[in-house]
Amino acid sequence: MGVISGIVTKGGSPVSGARVCASVGGLFSGGVTDEVRTDFQGRFTLQWSSATDAEKIFCEGRQVMGTVKNGTNNVHIAL
């Protein structure tokens, strides 16, 4: 199983309700994770069914990061 977690901030403050998802690859097919929303502290957790890394991270519909290793728990997205 794949999982990454982190926080979304803007101007140094947590962003509540931001939409976050990731594209993931695999040996036979790739896809996009379910979109999640950050909590009141700006925190999010993405999960997917394969053990692959996240290839791209998206926030509010735009790419904000490239590859993030599976299991990373301190992703910081600054808007």
C-alpha cells in the first residue's frame, strides 16, 4: 500500500479544506489517488493500493511537487 502525508500552508499558516491528490504509477497501470481535503490544521494523508512512489502531487488542481517517495510523512506544500 502507498501512503504519504503532510501539510498545506499559505503565508506560513495552515490551509483548511485544500484539495490534494497524487498521480501514481505501477508496473501495469497508473492512476490518480482519491482527492482528499486538508483538516483544520492543514494536514492531509493520501493512500493508494500499490507500493509505488507518488509521481506528482497536486493541490487545488495544479501540480505542486514532483516525485515523493512512498512512506513520506512530512510533505510540505506551500501555496
